[in-house]
Amino acid sequence: SSSAQQHLALIDFSSKGEIKNSVSYPSLLENINQYKTNLSKYFRSGDRVAILLSVCPELYYLLLAMLDLNIIPVFVNPGMKRADIVDAYDQVGIAGIISNNELLKWRLIWPALFKYRLVSIDKMRPIWPLSIGIFSLFKNNHKLIESVPEQLLYQQVALISFTSGTTGRPKGVARTYANLYGQHLILKMNSPDRNGSPIIDLTTLPMVVIHNLLCGNTSLLPPLNYRKILQFDPQIIVKVILENGASRITAAHGVFRKLVEWSEKKGIKFEQIKTLVCGGAPLFKSVAKKIQNAFAQAEGFLVYGSSEAEPISYLTLKEYLTAYDEEDGMAAGKVVNEVQIRLNEVNIKYSEGQVHQVDFFKNPSELYIMGEILVAGENVTKKYWNNPEADKKYKRQDREQVIWHCTQDLAFIDSQNRIWLLGRKDDILKYNSFLAEKYIYPYLWEKKVMEYSFVEHCAFGVSLEGKKVIIIELKKHGNSVCLTTHYLDEAEMLCDRIAILYGGKIIACDTPANLIEKYGEKVIIIIKIDQYL
């Protein structure tokens, strides 16, 4: 756009927070065309090609060039194991891998990569043994390559991104061009910044950068290790924000939490920030208040969604804090107009715990209906890549041929048509009390634990042996973590000290070895939880 010509598209930073590379919109277009020319030498329309690059301007040159040529980028979760990465690549049948010289040199100790065509974005050194067998995109070639006509692309797969596969085989989320454009339109229509003024956005979400480029905004690319995204130096990120005129921050809630905790200690306020967009897991009230205090001049938005469907709903930070104590769940706001939502046909009536058949859209007068969230819309993916098992579990087609994505999130809808999240479907704990089956919903339990003043943070999780536990981070104890479990072998493996509570009092507290020596190996810790439900 003409307004974009006057603004930078991308600003990349060094590990010390100094500007490393600034890219204007004209330069962005020039680089995209350059990549298109060189890509066409090695790959054809419809090829699936893996990308192994950190977040940098070159990543977006490459991604946009590939989208224009209908060469399908394949991304893997940075935390995936080698075997899972190879499995993902075999699932899609990649035609090659594009990376940089630094990463491609590791092919020598990863023989599985030799069967793929390897292409580097870097210039090849004339005399460099490690460059043997590697092609380069770093060539000056100004031949104009035509884009694939838009009408041929709309329902075609645009890119594939793989999850970590912690629950089984890695799932390849297949986004079509329609999904990407639908996501962009929904973000644009529901954006608090839709007055047309360009925005300078520091974002840790790569897909938001694509949205920003389509809007003519400037994206600040912070120096983060996306394999360990929360292990960043908050001082460096704050430096990037304050010295580069950021007006918006778009990030996961864990990033916001670390930023505000550091800035609170330093007495720093982010008065220049006008908008916050926070995604990821629900916020606890204490964290939400800290964010509101640190960004007092900003309008905050909490967004709920998933890789397969983003966004689904949102609400302002102010609305979230006001509504926090109204219900037991975690508020996720109202559904965006462009998305359809329903609850799974088999629901549990939240107020009574009874299982019965109900369809919320056929019975809108039914309140406090609990079930799994199903979502449909232009921004919702229709299937996974070559994974019938995942399609069967996460995708459903109704009588009108509409495909719904099963989020695995349990929630209820209140009288104001707001979503209240209760936790992941697989994390629900069932137990018998007086011959009746009852349930423990993760978010309700976490919310209850967070009411204690000595608790900094808590979360349901899975132990090393696959048992469900709640992990509690205590205040004023550095990085201490409290593990609640009745398996002594597990506590012995994970804990430095073990406390045994009985009748609300600590009756023993010592190292695992001393407790075993004193009381024997058959110690069982029982925590009664009925009274808290």
C-alpha cells in the first residue's frame, strides 16, 4: 500500500537489543522477487519444502516467495525430537530443506538429512568442504517469475506446521490460503487498531508478522530463542520496546508475565504502548493485574484460539478482571462474529454434573451447559496432513457438510453468551464420592489454589511417570516448586525435601532419604480434595 511505503516492514535485532537489519516495504518486495527467481530453479509448484530457520527477515522473504509460487513451506515445532522431525518430513514427502550454512553443517552427524535436497539462504564459500551437496539461494538474478493465479490457490494447502506430537504421532496442521486469509480478515476486523494508522508491533508470534505485513505495519523481531522462548533476558526486550517506538505488543501470556515481573522490580512503566494482545493459556487474576499496572495507558486484549483455529474469541483485559470472580471457570470472552461455535453433542450439565444430550443452538435457553468446544469458520483448518487418526479425533462433519474442529477444551457458556474455560478434555480427573462419579476440572482447581497468598503460579501437569499432578510455584522462595503427589518414588526422584501434611499441619519434613530411613519405604501421602470441589 502507499502508506506502507513510508514505513519499515521489519526490524531485526542483535542479542544485545541493537538494530541489526531494517527492511523497508520496497526492499521487502525486491527480496521476495529475488527469492522467487532462485526458488524456481530448485522446486516446483506443489512441492513441500521444510524450512529450518530462526525468526529473521530472510524467513519472511522466503515464506512469502514460496506462498506466491505455491511451494508449500513445512515447519516443525522447535522442541521436537529428531525422530519426530524425520517422521514429520516423511509424512509430507518433502522435496528438500531450506536453512542456513550454520544449521546445514550439522547434516554430517544427522545422516537422515542426506536423502533430501539441501538449500541454503547464505552465500556458499568458494573453498568450504561443508558446502558440498548444498545449493544456494544467495544469487543475484532479476528474472521476473510469475505468481500462481489466485483463483487456483484459494482452497489449496498454503503451509504445514507440525505440533510436538506429545500425545502420539506428530500432527501436521494443513492451512489453506483460505485459512490464512480468513485469519487475517478476522484479526483485521476485530483489531482495536483498525483506524488505519500504521502500528509498530513487537510480536513473538510469527504468523502475526504476516498479518502485520498485509496491514502495512512495522514488526519488531525480538532476539528470542524460540526453542526456549521464555528463557529471554527481559532487560533486552524492554530495551527494544522503549528505544524503537513500539505501540503494540503481541505475545503469549508467559512473555508478558516475565516482562511485567522484571519491570515491576525496576519500576518501569510502558506508557508508550497503546495496545496489548495476549494469547496462550488463560491468565490468573494476579498476573492480569500486574499487566494492567505495567501498561496503564494500553488497552489490553486476551485472545483464545489454537493452531487449527485462531482466533476463536476475545475480551478486553478490563472485562476479564471484572468478570474473573463471576464464575468458576476462566473467562475467554465472546466468540468473534466470523466464527461459528458449538458444544459437543454429549454434554455435562455443569450445575448438576449430569450427563445428557443437548445442542446449545437448538436449546439456547439452556444455561451453564458444559461440553467440548467445536469451532468452524474460514480461519479453521479442515484436516491434518496425511493423518487419518488425527482427523478422526479432531475433525467432525455435520449434516450440512460443515467441518468442525474439536478443540479438546471443555467450557460452559453463560447467560451473556460468554465462554468460560474449564480445562483440557484429557486433563479432567474423575473420582468416586459416595458412589457418585465426580470430576475435577483443571482450571477450577488452579483458580482455587491461586487464591492462597503464598502461591505465585500453578498448573496441572504430567509427571515423569505419566501421572497427573499440580505444580505450584511459591512466592519468596526463588525458583522453588511444590509437587503434590501421593507417590513417594516420584517425590524421591523430583524433590529435595518432602513435607507430609495431616490435619492441616506439617507432621514431617525432611529429605527423601531421611524420611525413608525413618518411616520405611511404604509411606503413602493422602490428600483429601472432596471439600474443595
